[in-house]
Amino acid sequence: MTHAALPMVVPDPALPSRVRIHEVGPRDGLQNEKAVVPTEVKAEFIHRLADAGLTTVEATSFVRPEWVPQLADAEQLMPQLADLKEGGVRLPVLVPNRRGLDRALALGAREIAVFGSATESFAKANLNRTVDESLAMFEPVVASAREAGLAVRGYLSMCFGDPWEGAVPVGQVVRVCRSLLEMGCDELSLGDTIGVATPGHVAALLTALNEAGVPTGRLAVHFHDTYGQALANTLAALRHGVTTVDASAGGLGGCPYAKSATGNLATEDLVWMLHGLGISTGVDLGRLTATSVWMAGRLGRPSPSRTVRALSHQEP
Amino acid sequence: MTHAALPMVVPDPALPSRVRIHEVGPRDGLQNEKAVVPTEVKAEFIHRLADAGLTTVEATSFVRPEWVPQLADAEQLMPQLADLKEGGVRLPVLVPNRRGLDRALALGAREIAVFGSATESFAKANLNRTVDESLAMFEPVVASAREAGLAVRGYLSMCFGDPWEGAVPVGQVVRVCRSLLEMGCDELSLGDTIGVATPGHVAALLTALNEAGVPTGRLAVHFHDTYGQALANTLAALRHGVTTVDASAGGLGGCPYAKSATGNLATEDLVWMLHGLGISTGVDLGRLTATSVWMAGRLGRPSPSRTVRALSHQEP
């Protein structure tokens, strides 16, 4: 049997006509892979993603190298992306603190992201600080970045459920979102870090944020597929008017063969749905799939993306 | 890290409050597995599914044994399910023709299903008939079943895309649906056999069926996860008022390690979403997951369901 390589297009008039995909594979994906990928492979990966039409590719992280050895080569990688930067591809980098910002600025980064938590437990576990202490840590970093003319994204982890605290009250998420916006973040990415959200919860959080005065245009969603819910949750967010969606090429970072797989939403599965809905993304699905198959070869394991597997008939 | 074993509940008032899951694992699932499962294992599987709260479990098929060796033991299996039948569990069986119906009736079946196609190509490939010839073949079978007091479900394959024909016109699906209802089918299951549908297409088909006078209450949806779209498509169908959803425990029948995996929607992934939305199903997710883990052990391969993996930390 053969089948068409692209989804049929049947638009839903209640949904946006265009979505910007914030590709997190090279950063969030590779950070959560066991293998440390050579710098040249990363550079080729990011070039291929841009060639496939992705306009925003989170490139790396400026955390302390000993914390995340997978991304310890930021200084070596960034110069290899200069042509993309010149070409207008957005290449945000993760920056945890002042030292990270200085490193990013020295390499000519134009866009950074800080990584906050909606819950005290995860703030403690990830940043060894309370939520308010972490916000206080970000404040001068965001201010300096803005002064330097950089765009700033605020990630917010554990927006739905937390492994220690269970369900996360919507009001708690709204409070941290407002703080991040007030300190100068241009965009917030609402993370379902452990993948437990369902579509009603997504709608409830987005409604509460709107009611608190947060414009939907400044929100992105970042779903994990731990329980298979990422795409249904994305659909709920689109229905609410969200037009920026985070995803990881090939589902990188969500190894289906590991315990407690975090399961990033695969960019290809997202693109299949968006294009089927007539929502333009600028992405060439065939090129993107070929890139993920190539990257899976470098990592020595198959992509967990169902679309990648179906389009490539890839065997593990 | 630990996390809650159940999703948080945040209802969406636009969705139904209750969904009936039509469990297809023992029939559609096992039919598409390489291994032939012993009759006793099937009987235990079906008992465990019923114990987990599933009220409709498609038990087997009365096609010619040489066509589907995986289900050649229908005569041996059915008597082992007598207690379930007495207890009110619905145990529909697939019946392709008069001979199959006679076998099913001889074993006391109370509910059958016929398996039609929305496209000429698949009717030819699967039944060696045109669509109209296959409808003519079903007509006396459905009539006899109804006379005998049996409930009849009509499956309709290729309702969205067809591997040979590409996109399937909505009007073509509507025509076959009406024929199946007019000949006496109580319920129709709309199948996305190759998994290419996206949510706008689902909404468009359901709208067209309503406009043609088909009540939503007589429709079920049957999505495949080939491209990861099954749950998002299910959400679109729920939003349209559909309250019967087909799924396969543990994602049986959709082996992620085979070429062209058909990828049944996993019942556990569905239940996670429904329960998170506050939609009752009567299913105990923990028991169901334990059943799928047990069955995966019998088949010697891991479940492709993300929820099963996450809840069981199952390694391949």
C-alpha cells in the first residue's frame, strides 16, 4: 500500500490560520538525550531545521557546563550558526543567570529564555530557590537583556501538575506568569513538564490568564506526550487562540525506551495536524522528517514520532 | 520522582459527561498482531477487560479461519465468555456473511458487526466486491440478525483517506453510512483506517452526516494513531457530541516496531483524556493498565500506549 505523504486539508474556521513553531529539539531535546552529540552534528541539525522552514530554533543553553554536559559546547556552536542569524532565523538560547547572559551576549545572541517554575517543589529541585527567589534572580537578567535589545522568553514549568505537589492551582500559575511579564518577558511558554494535562485544564488555565489581563498573543504552549495528550492539548490551546507552539523535531528528548520518558511533542506530529487543519507553518514536512531520520541515525535509536515513523517506514 | 496515577479533573462543559468505550483489542487488536494468542489467554484477557470496567468488548470474528488464523478459535472462545454475557457485558463479534452469522448465532451471540468500506479500492481489496455489492452482501445478514433480535454495528473503513484513492469525499461516506443505517444497523463506526484524518476533517464529516439526517447518537469513531492524531481527532468528535469511541487496550494491533503500523488508539490514552475532562467511562485505569502490561508480556513486546508505559514504567 502507498499513501499520500501529506495530510488532506480540511480547515476549521474557529482556529488560527497560522502558527509559529518554536523548535526546541537542539536544546530541550538534546539536553534530555543520553548521548552527547558532537558540535558539528548540532550545527548541521540546526541548519537542516532552518532549511525545513523552522523560523525559531532554540539553539543551546548557557547553564554551567558541568550541569548539562550535552550542551557544554555553546561557545563552539554559536559561531557556526552565524549565517542563520544573518538570514533572520531566530536562535534563542537558555540563560539561567547573569553569568549565562554575559556568555550569550559575548556570542551575539539576540534572544534569550529564562526557565522558571510555577511550583515551589520544582523551583527548589531545579533552581534550589523558592519561586519568589528565582523570580528575583531572573529580574536583573531580564532587565539587562532588555537593555541590550534582546527578546526574552519566560519558560514556566509545572503549569498543570507537579510530581511532588499534584495538581497545580491555576491561580498560582497566573501569579508567576504576571510576574514574568511585569519584569519584561516578551513571551511566556506554559509547560506541562510531566505531561499530565488534559484539554479542559488547558482551556481553564488560558481563560484564567486572559481574565488576569495576559494577552493570548504573548503565550506559547509546551506540552509533553508522556500520557499521549500533547496534541489534543495543543488543539485545545489553538481553539483558545494560541498561535505559538513548542515542539521537538522527531520527538527528541522523549526517548520511548527509557524510564519516565519526558516525551516532548514531536514537531512532525504537530505539523501533520496543523497542515491538515489548513494552518500554515512554513514547514516542509518531508524535509523535516528526513532531518529527524538523519538525527535518529546519529543518536543510534529510532524517532518516537509516529509521523516520522509512518512517513519513513523507519524500523528501530 | 513520583506522580499521581490519575489525571487531574478539569471538565469542559461543551463535552459529553459520559462516553462508552467500544473495546476492540481482543478482535481488531489481536487480529493485527503477528503472534497467535492461545484461546485461554484471550478468555482471560476479555475477563480482565470486563473487570476493568469495559462494558463492550468486541470478542472475536467469524471470518473464515484460514483468512485470519489469529481468530480461528471463535468456537472455542465464545463458551468461555458465558459468564460475562450473563453479567451483561456486551460482546459483539465480527460477521462477514451468512455463514459467519450462522456460526455466531449457534454460539449465542447477541450482537454482531459487519465491516464495510467507504471506498471502492478498499472494498475491492478487502471484500473483492464493489461498495454496492458489499452492501448487497450485508443486507440479508443484517436483516437476519435483526430478526434474531441481535444488535448490529456497521464498521465503515477509509472514511477519511484511502491508500489508493487519497482523500475520500465526505459525500461518499455519507451515502454508504445511510445505506448501512437503512438496512438496519443500529450503530456506525467511522474508521480512519490509515490514520490520516485531522480534527477539521472529523468535524466536517460529522457535520455532513448530521445534515443528512444521521443522528450523532448512532455514530462511533474509530481512529488510528499512525500519525499521532487519534486523540486530537477524538477530541474533535466529542466536541461534536459523539459519545461512543473505539479503542484498543494497550494499543494492541498497532505494533510500533513493524512497517506500516496501523496504530490503534490505545484505550488507556483515551481514558486518561476522558477522565481528565471529567467524562465518566466506568473504567478503572489502573486495572486496565495492569491488564495491558500482562498482555504485553504474553505477546513478548511492550505496549505502544504512552499511558501504559508511563504508569507502569515499562521497559521494552
